[in-house]
Amino acid sequence: MTAVMLSTMIVLLLLGFPMMMPLIVATLAGFFFFFEMLNPTIIIQQMVSGVKPTALIAIPMFILAADIITRGHSADRLLDLVMRCVGHIRGGLAVTVATTCTLFGAVSGSTQATVVAVGGPMRPRMLKAGYDDAFTMALTINASDIAFLIPPSIGMIVYGVLSGTSISELFIAGIGPGLLILAMFSIYAVIYAWRKQIPVEPKASRSQRLLALRRALWPAGFPLIIVGGIYGGIFSPSEAASICVLYAILLEVFVFRSVKLKELPEIALSTSLVTAVVFILIGVGAAFSWALSYAEIPQTLIAALHLADAAPTTVLISIAVAFFIGCMFVDPIVVMLILIPIFLPLIRSSGLDPVLVGTMITLQVAIGSATPPFGCDIFTAIAIFRRPYMDVIRGTPPFILMLLATSVLLVLFPQIALLLRDLMLP
Amino acid sequence: AGVQAETWKYSIEVSQGDIQDLYAQEFKKRIEQKTDGDVEVKIYYGGTLGTSADTTELAANGALQFANVSLGHLGSFVPEIQLFSIPFILSESNDVNKKLMTESKTVFEDMAPDFAKSGLRLMSIYSEGEDAWAANRAVRSPADLDNFKMRILVSPLQVEAFKDLGSSPTPLPFGEVYGALQLKVIDGVGNPISSIYQSKFFEVTDHLISARHQLFTSAIVTGEDWFGSLPPARQQLVQETLKEVSIHMMDEVPRLEEQFLAKILEEKPQMEYIRLNEAQRDLFRERAEKTRGKFVELVGDNGRQVLDNFLAEREQWEAQLN
Amino acid sequence: MHALLRGLDRVDGWISRFEAWCLSASILLMALNTVVNVFGRYLFSQSLYFSEELNQILMVIVTFMGLGYVTRTGRHIRMSAFYDLLNDRRKKALMLVITFSTALTLFLLSYYACLYVAKVAQRGMITAALQIPVYWTLLVVPLGLFIGGLQYGLAFIKNLQSRDIFLSFSALDVYDETSAAGEVSP
Ligand code: NA
Ligand code: NA
């Protein structure tokens, strides 16, 4: 069954079918040939159920807010301020994008929302500054995924609950690897900028900076709403997103008068289009992974590895590989729900620190969301940037290499994750 | 023993080691033994086959043989079952509750046609323990719940019940509760002590309050069609075994609650455990009277009948057993 | 231009205006609903208990009504690396296969969705918060899948009738260069 589903998928994928088709046809094949007893209406149930999680609301809301401020003045003003501060440093803009993605993703809890909210307004600036599009998109996608490791991290909560590991400890353990990756990306970005000789702007004078700051005063409310609102416990990420929509409307329609109220339905339409492109795949992906877990395919595959008596390091590496591969095809959270219970006895008997395992799994999940063929963040980038699939993934290999290097470092030096925890929680 | 075991798929809402898992394991052990290898029970953990609503539907479709879902989720299939969401509706006696949850005519016979209409059969109910509050604030009286954002399941009756108790009910998906408690978006959550431990809510709260206002009830449902297709002897075997397991679990739960409480207090010594006394509980009990009226309003004409019958049963068992 | 195509063009226009209205309204309502819930919680200590459920219903509408609209504008994500290597004649043949089989698949799913909705209706489930029949909230599913199938069917016909290669009835197989966040192609 695995072979049939997988080969169907790959053939349809390569032939250029719309991305939902490989998933639908593989799922239908599962139902027709392997669970003849089952009613295929389950596929519909799972497609519907897949797009219902409340946390997903953050995606259309951030898209809408980003859409409004990009058409209006807010995005430009915020970016002018950024340029005045870092424009004279080679690679400065790219490092800013990486850092913003990490922070925004950490706070919003949604990597897809990050790709949209940061990538949407920032990408044109990056292109204008002379960065390559492939580099820009890959940087945005991969930097957004660092957010999985920075608290609050939904992946770590899921792991903590499933494995009975302290979530607070996991949160702290994620920070080290998260910052390490950000540092690697930043260094890479600077090297890239030097090699490409990306032109720099003359250093802004004090008065220019002050002017930029003054112009960005109103739009500075956005980071305030998002960071202050969420960390301050005033609202959930999806609520913060909708408050951003409200604020964007107030600013652009009433303060700056750059967007007309009657343009809103049209903006909402374009938001819905981007949302639908991604959500159809989330829904179909849910049906696909349902078929996988119903047939217990992951269990079968993992049992075949005979890991029962393996050395702890082997177990850790196997777990990392399994999650990496799983996340290539299925939504990361779903992969966690399916695989963690399977690996749990092994984690317990191996004597590995469950916090280390959790950090490793979260890292793989972060990598997986940005790796082809099925990565939700790739889909989001395609939908929002309107570039073909291959263009979007062209720049990703160096980033994936850096992420894999981090995985190897984590196996060799678990202190990257555990040191901070041991210091803070003696 | 049969040559090829028949596989019964059984889904729970939570992860390994939770009370629902212990129940499932116990059922698996007993039924596999009784059927002498004819049947193998396969347990699917929370989320892998969908939400609680999904797995309930899957049971109705026959894709799963058994689904363990918390009773709060069954209200969309059979509104009358929200009876169990009314605070103080159950007895103070565990023995009486065992009877009510396994034998109540009001629930298992009178509601059966409604479940059957949804393709379901309600097999058994059991308690996962009291619904304790893991909270950012100490609560000793209804007044302490003023402006207290209590996480609830989405259901109109729960909204009413927690308004009546004095709090501001805030519906929130389970997955967001930990983060919301940590950032103090909500002030507390009501869950069995076992799940407060398992879901790590104790890490992000300072007070654990036992008001014993409600038991967290869980149900085993199966598909009406599938169950009907079993030979009568097998039907009876399944029914009996589930009843046995429910009674066994409800005998175990008080001990498990102690264990989980001890674990919480050991891992977080500064956690303040507040056990309300009878006088304090009475203040909450009075307020729950109103919720009964709201139940009747919500469910309609039938609601009054259901409520009266159930309370009569409770009284009858209380008289008989105490 | 063939009369058939003109007729189809008109039908396509009606459907798309209807879809656009649903989509746009759903997104705005989602924002409104969420904002009001936040204000309710802080100003009146009162959450909208149906807020989450309404958002879920709107998400389902956006996803499934969006399916048709996304198809119409040729925005579905595809990996065209191998396809792009083909010559135009083979591309055309492959596109005919793609549009035809995708249309059939979506019609099949639409049929399953009808069965599913009928089953849910028969079971009489009501939603937890709004207390409305669950099947009402699902009607958009078969409809959206059907329109999606129809759009691919139209694309198939267009590809048969025309010399160019069409991703959908109205979208040519080229990426336009408008790259601003989520701009709708005219
Ligand atoms: Na995060
Ligand atoms: Na992936």
C-alpha cells in the first residue's frame, strides 16, 4: 500500500498536476484498494476537519493585514525606517529579514502567517536592493521556521503533552538551537551579500533617521500589537492578527487615506484566494495522513527498523530522520501526533534526555515545513509571491544544509539545547 | 483460538498514560482474554484519526469499533446528554455514580433511539475524576470567580453553567490552553487532575482547586450498525466487559487522583492545593440550581422529563446504597 | 469565437462573481467576528461563545468556494519542472490529460461530499455553539468541489478548442509578473 500511494504521488507530482491531485489520488487509491470496507466519505470529513483548527485563522488574518498595509503606506514607512538603520551595512537588510521572521514567527505561532506578513512587504525591498529572488524567498521561508524552536512553540507543547515532558524545559531548550540557526543564516546572508556585491546605501544622517522614525510612529503600532498583545496575554495570535486588520484599516483608510473603504472587499478577495490555495492543500493533506495512520503505515515502517536495542545516538538519529522524512510529506503537527506515540517506548528505554529528543524533533519539524515536495511554507510562498514552484525552492539547498548541520551539531553537542535549561533549572 | 484475529479499532482522545488510555488497555486485556484470541484491540491515540467529533462519526460509520470521547462532545449528537454538564448533578457517592453511569435507564434506554438516529450506540460512561480547576488565582467562593476567565468546551450549556457559577466562560481549543494559561489570557481551566498533570497545566498555574462540583465524564460509543451485526452472545460480552471496566476504573480513579495530585505537588511544591469544605461548596451548589433550568430551556420539553427521571434514579440509588 | 465558448464564458462569469462575493464576505466576517470577540472579552467580560465555531464555518467556505475560484484564476500550486521541459504539442496533450482527470476527480469528490452531507443531515447533528444543523455548514463542500470540477472541465474544453495552452478557462499557462502580495489577476 505504501508503495502504491507513494508512487502514484510522485508520478502525478512530476507530471505537473495541481498539487492537490497527488494527495487526493493517493488517498483514493488507499480507499479503493486497501480499505474497501470503508466509506470514502471519510475523505470529505477529514478534508473539512483539516481546515477547522482555530489557530489557522491567524493565516488569513495576517494575510489581510499585510495586504492592506502593503497597498497603503504603513509597510513602506516601517521599511524606510529599517533601511535608514541598516541600509548602509552590506547584508543588513537580509539579516533584518531573517531576524524579523524569527521574531514574528515566534510570537505569532504560525510559520505560514510569517511568510506572508514579513515576506509580503519585505520581498520587494530585498529585490530592489539587489538580492536574488530565489535567495530572498528561501531566506524568508527558512527563517520563519526557526520560530518552531523559539517559545511559545506549538510543536513543543504537542511533544510535551504526548511524551509527558516538561513544556517549560522544552521551551528553554529550543532557544539555543534557534539562535544558532539564526546566527548561521545571518552569517550566510552577509557572505552572500559580499559575494554578490549587493550595493549599500549611504549611511543615513541623524535627522534622516529621526524623520523615518517619525513617519513610522503610527505603523509601529503593528509590532506593538503583535508582540505586546500576545506576550502580554491580551490576546491569542489569531486575535492579534485580526486586531492588526482593524488597526490597518484605521491607519490606511482613516489616517493616511491611502486605501478606500470600498476597496476592502477586493482586498479581502485576494486574501481569500491566497488562503484557499494553501488551505485546500491542508485539507487534502489531512485526508492523506488519515489514511496513513489508519493503515498504521508509520508503525509498520518503523518496526522494520529494529531499533529496540540500538544505541541512544542511533535512536536519536533515527528519530530525526523519521521526522525529517515524515515532514516532507505531511503536516508537521500531524507527523508529531502520529510518530511520537510510536517512538515513545524507544525514547524511554534508550535513556535519552526527553528534552533533547523534543528539541531534535521540533528542529526536524522546522526543517520539514520548508523542504520539498510538500512543505506548507513553500505552498504559502508560492501563493503569496506568485512564483512557480521551482523558483521558490531554488534557493533552499544552502539553508537546508545549514539546518542539517545544526541537527548533526545537536547530536554531537546536546549542550546546545540543554545547557541553558541546566543553568536555569538546576 | 481463531486462525485470524478480528481487529477492533478503538480510539481515545488523549495520549499514553492518561485515564482514557488506562481504560482502553484494561478493556483490551479483558476482551482479548475472554474472546480467546478471536479479537485483537488496536488503540489509536488522540488526534491521529481526527477530532473527538471525527472519531465519533467514524464509530458511527463503522470505520472504528469504539471511540472514547468526553461526554461534552456528544451534545451535538444527542442534546439531552448535556445533562452531565450541569454542576452537582451527580451524587456525592462513588457507588451511586457507578450505578448511574452504567445502568441509568434515563440515559441508556430512553436516549438510545436518539443515539441510534446518529448511527451511534452509547455503551458505557465513566468518570475520569473530578473536574478540578488549575488556576492563576485562588478560588474559594463564587465571588472569587468574578471576572475569572474559565476555559470551557464550546457548548451553550457549559457557557451557562460557568456563568451561573460566577465566572466568565471563555471557549478555547484544548491545544491552546497551555499557552493561554502561561500568558494569562485565561485564568483557569477545569480538567481531571490526571489530565492537569498529563497536559502540564500545573506548570503554568499556581492554584489547584477542588470544588468537587462536577465529575469529568467520558463515554464509550460504538456504531449502531456494527454492534447490531455482532452475534447476540458477542454483543452481551462486549456490553458486560465495558460495564466491568467502567466500574473497575471508577474504583481506581480516586487512587489515581491521589497519585497524580502527589506528582503535581512533588514536581511543583509551591502549588497551592485548595480543597473546598462543605460550607464553601454549598455556595456553588446553590448557584448550580439555575443551570438546571437552563438545561430544560435548551433541550426543550423533553429536558424536564430527562432531568426529573435522572434525579429520581439518583435518589433511588442513594436510598438503596447508603 | 464559437457560440459554445461565449455561452460558457457567461456562465463562468456568473459563477465567478458569486464565488468572489462569498469569499470576500467570509474573510471580512471572520475579521469582524474575531475583533468583536476580543472587545467583548475585555469590555464586557463576555466572550462570544459561537465565535470559534463561526470562524470554522467561514474557513470551510473560504477553502471550498475558493477551490473553484483558485482553479479559475489558474493559481493552483503545481510542480511544473518536468512539464516545462516538454515541447508545446506534448504540453498540450499533458494539459488535456491533467484538466480532464482533475475534473473527474473533483466531480467524484463532489459526489462523495453529497453522500457525506446527506448522511450528516440524516443523523440530525447540530453544532455545539450556534445550535444549527451541521449539514447546513457543509453544503458549500459539494458545491465548491463541483464548481472546481466544472472549472477544470471548462479548461479542458478551452484547451480542445484553442491553440494556446490554458491552465483554466481564463488563465493562460504563464506566470504573470505581478508579484505584489496576493494581487488578483484581472
Ligand atoms: Na514559536
Ligand atoms: Na516538507
